Amino acid sequence: MTFLRIKHKVRDYESWKTVFDDFVETRKKGGEKSYWICQADSDPNDLDVTFEWDNEENARTFFKSPELKNAMEKAGVIENPEISFLKEVDKGTL
């Protein structure tokens, strides 16, 4: 599995989340398996989103797509996202 971490600011979390949810079928077709959305304590519009993707190639293709760019604009993303591609090397439950 491949993980992606995206940090960015949005105009309004609720508006962003609506577009995010409406885009779910496109994300699934691209290879997304799951996601975690976190907000900064000081600003609910400062987001850190982690995605689990089926493989890195599909993730990189999806995150270069014009459909995603359009959805991000529609959702009110106001800063260039900081994107990191990550590979799981260990996992545990305490």
C-alpha cells in the first residue's frame, strides 16, 4: 500500500468536505482505499489529510489529474498543497 499526506489550507472546512465527499467515486476509481482528515488545533481550515492508495503509480497519476485540480478549486483550497508519498514500514497497536 501507498500512503499520501497532503497539507493545505481551505476557505471553509464544511464547504471543502462537501466537495471532498462528492468526489468519492472518482477517488475510489483512482485507487483510494481510505483516508484520515485532521485539522490544526488553531485553525479548522488548516488540513492534514492522509490517504491509503492501492499503489504509488495510481496515486501519482490521480494527483496529477485535471479532475482533481478542478475539484480542489471548487472546494476552496487556497494554498498549494504540500504532498508527500509514503510507504508503510511498520505498524502496531498498543
